[in-house]
Amino acid sequence: MTDTPLLELSGVGKAFGTVRALTGVDLAVRAGEVTCVLGDNGAGKSTLIKVIAGLHPPTTGVYRVDGRPVSLSSPRQARNLGIATVHQDLAMAPLMPVWRNFFLGEERLRRWGPFSMLDAAGMRRTADAELRRMGIDLPDIDAPVGRLSGGQRQVVAIARAVHFGARVLILDEPTAALGVKQSGVVLKYIAAAREAGLGVVFITHNPHHAHLVGDHFVVLKLGEVELDAPRAEVEPEDLVRQMSGGAELEDLRHELERGAGPAAPG
Amino acid sequence: MEGTQALRAPEPAGEGPRGERAAGPRRRPPLRRLATRPELGSVLGAVVVFAVFFAVAEPFRTASALGTVLYAGSTIGIMAVGVALLMIGGEFDLSAGVAVISSALTASMTAWWFGLNVWAGVAIALAVSLGIGFLNGWILVRTRLPSFLVTLAVFLMLQGLNVAVTRLVVDGVSTRNISDMDGFESARAVFASSFAVGGLNLRVTVVWWVLFTALATWVLLRTRVGNWVQAAGGDAEAARAMGVPVAGVKIGLFMTVGFFAWFSGMHLLFAFNTVQSGEGIGNELLYIMAAVVGGCLLTGGYGTVVGAAVGALIYGMTRQGIVYAGWDNYLVMFFVGAMLLAAVVVNGWFRAQADKGVGGP
């Protein structure tokens, strides 16, 4: 693709005091593409999300939105630029009805002079229509979110982000806590969001899930990009190998095959 | 959980027997919705308590008894409005009982000491009550301590201050009678009058109780702030992530409790002319009892103000019913405690049934 990426990081680094969490990360997210960010625990995935979501400004490098450099100081600013982050905990109140969660923080109001009240009927209708558009047919839009399945809750969170004008969706480990069937539900909606023309950043440590929907793959390791390749150049096995330790695992195997004692450092 | 079974391809509108659903969002049938209301348990409890006293106590059947029952309910119920909102917002306030007395003392003593129109004292008391609420909320937000600790500390401090300051100002444990001061009559009309409706002698607090309950219900269910209260109590982190000003909501809720403490304090002052500085202790638990009986969850995020009103009504019926039945007065607390236990169990059972009944996901 030759068009300007919706979101682009070039040479982005983030240090917390002397600890360097990210170093020289390049990442581009284009409309209608799913960019998968893979990495083990501690690889810098969460820091990367926080930088993209506007929670942490990067220490070095440039963050561009629509080709223009930006410096974000709050998640709200990011959201105003159309960058929505769906966190792992989904940011939902489990005992609140689905429609209230859907509009939380973006409540639709009807005004009479200085007074305003919730447009409850309108919000119920819209939430229901948006969810049905994504193929989720709830028996009751007034049911507490906590009663939905994990996959459905993810989809509600995604639908909410899309409805409020997200052009770039950052999904933080959306399938991590889900079973096979539920993961399938979520992956289907990631594909649906891509078809709808959104740019998606799919953060995961599951290479199989990544390869099912990804157009572009970035593997992070110790805060640096270890692999950056389009789908055509990556086989699922590569990702699995990268994720399960890659070269280190090879070394370990050699060590073990030689029957040596504890591996020497280095 | 068979969540994915509820996932279907979108249905074309207006087609097939289910087509009419496309006209509006799906909701359960009204009867089912009624059966899952948080206050259902308390309403059933109120009916049972009413039936019992109606059967065993003849004086309970009169109109004058109804007026007394409603009045007893309103004395707890007005505060329970604020306490229920606060509990839905995820906190509670142990200082609410003595804060009522603090407010009454402030109004009475400032008016008396400075020789002001009592309305000036009433206004100063309002400022002090809102200030106490603000202090509770501000300490909570700043220290991130649980509200149990923060409000316990404020409860103890107010309890001490109430008596100590009263002794200092009027050299006694109760305030001077202010019924001959300017503005007393008009203030009493607002806070502590009564009027007849048919054969029923109704205290004005009953009217305020109903008004406050209706207003708080509307705010909770139909305004943006109400949505924020539910979210802040349900999951404060989630609410913050969605842009809800959680700290402001919590401080506002404590100030709302402060407002109702002020109102209840003004009622006490203008109903009895003097205030006993050592009173109020233990009432905070009755307010919490009313809210919990009415279906509010102690952990926040769930409940209704109407439920708290029904909880307070149950208290009023029990309190007066035992008098009318000629039983030992000390049994009131026994029955209130038993009712609380029963209500919590029944409410939990209804919630479980509601979860089963939702079907699909």
C-alpha cells in the first residue's frame, strides 16, 4: 500500500528512568489492515499500547497520525483522533445494563434549557442496532454486561469503539482469557472491522490467532522489534518459532543434546 | 455459559415471525423484568410486615397509625435516599448518623449565640453539612483509603465535637430552646409541620421523603450523573478509563449525603426546639440497613432509591407496629435485624433467579 498510514510510529523509544521499555520501534497501521504485535511477557507490548493510546508520551521517536506528528497527553486526545483502545479488562461495569455500558462516558442527552436527561430509548435502540450489525443478537439489551460471555463482552467493547468513531482499533490481548470457540467469535469481528476499513492493532501472544487474521506482523522482544514482515513473507511456523523463544530455544536444544550441565551464560 | 449460541447472523428486518423485533431493541417481557427488580424482595417484605401487624395489632389498622408509621419511615428514609445513592456509587458513610446532629447543633447554636434569624443558622448548617460531606469525599479520594475507615474516623471526630462544642457554647449537653427566635415559625413550616389529608394527619417530612426519593430515582436512572454514579460504583477503574470523573462523582455523593444530613438535622431541630448533642449514634447503620433491605449491594454498582424507601418504610412499620401490638419496645431492633438478614438472603436468591432466567448468554 502506498497511501499514508493512519498511524505510524518511527524510531519510538520509551524509558522509565534508566529502564528502557521500548527502543527504536517502527510500526505502521493502514486502513483495512490488521497489524499483529506479538511478544512474550515483558517484551514491551503493554508499554507500546500505552504509548499508542496516549497514556505515555514516547521519550524518543515520532508518533504520526495521518502523516502529521502528534504528541498525545491523554487517552481522550487519542480517542478524538480516532484511536480507540480496547483494554483487556474492557472498561465495563459488569452490573450495568449493556446499553449503559455502551454509552458510558459518551451519554446521549436531550436538553431542555439548563436541564438535560438521558435519551434512554435512543441509546437502547442504537446499542441494539450496532450490536446486531455485528451479528450479536442479545435477548435483552437491559441485561447486565456481566451476564454476557467473554467473547460477547469483547465484541460489545469493539462495537462501542467503532460506533464512537474509531478509525484505529488497538486490541489488547482480546483472546487471552477466552476458550477456542469464544476466541473464534472475537477473531471474526477483528476480520469484520478490517473489512469495514478500520486499521487494527491486534496485540497477542498467540501466533495461531495472529496468523488467522493478520496482514502484517511485528514481533517485539525486550522492547525492540525482532521481526517486521507482511503476511506474504511469514509462515505460521516462523511466528511460533519466534514466539516460543526462537534462536534461544535452538541454543538450548543444542546444549541439552550435548548433555551438558547448566547452560553457560552468553 | 453457552455464549456463542446467542450469536446469530443479523436478521433481515420485517421478515419472518421475529421480524417485528427489528422495530425496537429487545427487552424481556414486563413480568420478567419486574421479577428481576432489585427492590422486589423489600416490597414483598413490606407486604408481609404490614399483613402481620394488621392482623395482630388492632390500632395499627387506623388512619392515625398510618400517619405515624409514615413519619417513622420518613425520619430514616430521607437520609436513606443519600446513603443509597452513595452505596450504589460504591461507598458508605458511617458518619451520617452523627452528622445529622452536627447540622442541627450548628444551626441552633450559631443562631442562638449570635442572635441571628434562625434561617441564617439554617444556611450556615447547610454549608457545614456540605463541608463535612466534601471532607469525607476528599479524604477518600486523596488517601484512597476505604470509605469504612475514612468515615469511621470522621464519625468519631464528629461525635466528640458535637458534645464538646455544645458544652463550650451553651454549658450543657443540649442546646437552648430557640422557638421564640425570628424565623422559627417559617422554618418549622418547611421542616417540621404537619397537615391533615382526609382523616390522616401527615407530617411534612413524609412529603419531602417521597419528593426526594422520586428526584433521586430520576437522577440515578435518567441523567448522565446517575449513569456515572452506577459506573463509579460498579467498576471505578473502568469508569475512569471511559472518561467518567470518578473522584468528582464520589465527592459529590458524599456531599449529597451531607445535604440530606442537613435536612434531617433541620427536622430534628424544628420538631423538638432543642438538640441533644449526644444523639444520632447508631442511626448510620439504620440508613445502611434501609438501603440494603431495599436491594442495594454493599459492594456498589447495584440498587435503587425506591428500594431504600421501602426499606425505611419496613423500619417505620416495625417500629410503630410493635408499639401498637403492645410488645416489648426492645424487640424493634430484633425484628429489624431479622428483617435485614431475611432481605439479604431473599434479594440474593432473586438475583440468582434473574441470572438463570436471562437465557442465552
